[in-house]
Amino acid sequence: MAAVRGTAEGDGAAGEDSRAARLRAALTDRLIAEGAISTPGLEQAFRTVPRHLFAPGLPLELAYANQVVFVKRDRDGVPTSSVSAPDIQAIMLEQADIRPGARLLEIGSGGYNAALMAELAGPDGEVTTVDIDPEVADRARACLDEAGYRDVRVVTADAEGGVPEHAPYDRIVVTVEAWDLPPAWSGQLAPDGRLVVPLRLRGLTRSVAFDRVGDRLVSRSARMCGFVKMQGAGRHADQELFLNGGDLSLDADDLHKLPTAARIEALLREPRVDRWSGVQVWRWEPWDTLPLWLATAFPGYCQLTVEVPGAPAVPGAPGSAGSEPLEPALRSGTPAVATESAFGYLTAYTEPDGRIQLGAQAFGPGAEDLATELVARLNSWDREYRYGPGPVITAWPIDAAEPEADLVVTKRHVQIGVEWGGGDRSTGIR
């Protein structure tokens, strides 16, 4: 679509370009080795696009590190715009399966991802990138021009309405976390188009590749990811429940489905029940289908985070009767379940060979039942879903008849259905 600028050998700029090229090659090799890049076209795009020009002022080693570059933060220091980590960008672009000559829309502008999309679409393709923030859009425009991608179209607008003047699009790639799927996105897809979007679902974010199938969007893949949140009309505030004076928090799509903070704190003062599953994972092994499997099985699913590093994860006053420590598997985002009779979550310990065994800890009158059911769900995931393709996620229009699915989550514009193939999906825990 556009050629990157060249620099004559022998001057300082040429030396920096040469070092950038070596770092770019090393980053690409790493992404191939880790499985993020699997196709020749995307490999060539990563070897071509100068990422450092989209992170001006950053040392080259950091520009080509596999990490996010935050572009802008709000008054509270929360990131509102970023150049995403290269591995996440690679995964989403592989999901998108962009072909030469494609018409493309990117929602959320950092510049670099749009340049990669331009390389994949080739000289006969067309790329539009849109951002609600004029500063971010102007920065993307400047970086794209500097890198030689002047043909990429940059639009400043609220992407809730898409960019209709350049539709239809063969692919729409959303690079901000979306809680909902507005009608304009599916409406501006070509009949055989694909939408790749980081979708928030029961407190979990997954990059979902949706294909149009009639009036529905049906997933072809879903990968774990994290992004800055959507702004504008599509903005959706997180719902969090804080416990123990703010030391702990629970993240859920709908707090109305959870007991009150006072009730959960009361449960946590009950004796603790521990159960071990025998399910083992390596520390580096992906098990990202497990949280969504548990979210499907338990209406009271949420995620437990220890908010204050180093603070004792003990509910109530230290040393109070029945008070026992919480030992969640992760400091942030541990799968958990809250009911009126019990609160439980995943725990873990390291085996002598370095593998991690997963288990459950639960508190409250129903702790025995909940811990046992969590372990049963761990084992069913291990037997039936751990090595499989994961669930099929379908988005129906909001006015469609309620879908038949293992899990249905109602958004503002769509109903999201999650369906797992086979297995025992019943649970008596409510």
C-alpha cells in the first residue's frame, strides 16, 4: 500500500535504521517461535513496518519489546490509548485473515496496527482507521505519514456508528475493549466479512473473530487479551465489589447477581474448605478456556483480585474467630463464585516437578458443596475442553428470540450466546 522510507548508508540515521531492522527481525522471530505469527504475509508485515516510528521518543529496545506502549492517559492515570503489545496485534491479525485487496476498518487508532493492515491488504487494498480522540487521531496521522503510509485514511469520530462513508468492509478490527456490539459494525461488514473484537463477557475479555451468518455473528476463534476500554457511546464502566476495606475486589458483568459485600465478608469469616482436583498445568501453559467454562457453569461467577500488594488477604479483623487467609491462584483475576451460602475461588500450589495443581477454597455454610462442584468443573474442563477449540460464541440482535445456549448474556444491542460442545453442563450450584 505504501513503501517505508529509505535512508542512505553511512550516516547516523542509517545506523539507527540498521539497528531498528535487527531488533524488528528479532521481534518477528520471537513472535513466530511463540506461535503468535503463523502465516508468511503477517511475518513479512512485521519485518517491514518500523514500529519505532509509532513510538517516538522511546528507545529502540523498548519500541521493539513485546509490550504495550501507552500513548495517552486520563486525569487519573488510566490509559485511554495505546500501541498494543506485538503478540496481541499478531494474534488478532491472524484471526482477521486479511487478504490482498481487502477493504479494512480499524477501530481505535495507534497507527502501527493500521500500517500492518495496509501491508496485508497490499497496494489494491484500502485501510480506514477511526478514533474518537482528536489528539490520538492526529498522532496516528503523523506517525503513519512519517513511516510512509500516507494512503491509510484516518478519521476522527465515535466508532459506535462505524464509518459508513467507506463501507462495506471485508474486515473490521477493533483495538479497544468493547462491552457491546453496536449494529453499525455488523451492518457495515461485507456479506462474507469478519469482525475481530476484544469483547468483554462476564468480566472476561476475549478477542473474538466473528463471521456474518445471516442476521447473526458466529465466532471462528477466541483468544485471551487485554485492551484499553472503549470511550464515547460504547463506554461501559466496570462493576466492582470491594471487600475488606478495599484489600479485595470482585469483578463481574452484573453485580446484582452477587450477594452483598457484607454477606460475602460474613461468608469469608467461616472456616475454610480446601479441595484439590489433581488437574495440573505448567506455569506458561495457556488455560484461557477455563475461566469462560466456569463462567458458563456458575451464575455467581466473578473474578477475585488482591488490590493491595502485601496486604494480608484475611477477611475481617486479623485473628478474629474463624478467619483464615485467602490463597487465590492469581493475585489478579482469579476465577471465583459467590452465592448466598458460600464464596469460593481457584487456588493452586506448585508440585515438585514445577507443575501447578489447581484446586478450590471455599467459605460459608455451603462451602463443602461449592468447593466440590468447583473441583468437578475443573476435572470436566480437563477431560473434555482443555485441548479442544473452545466454545462457539454467537451474537444475535437484541430483538431476536432468546437464544438456546449454555450461557446467554444480554447486552444493549445484542444477545451473546456461549455454547460448548458435548460434556455435562448441568450444575446444582446457584
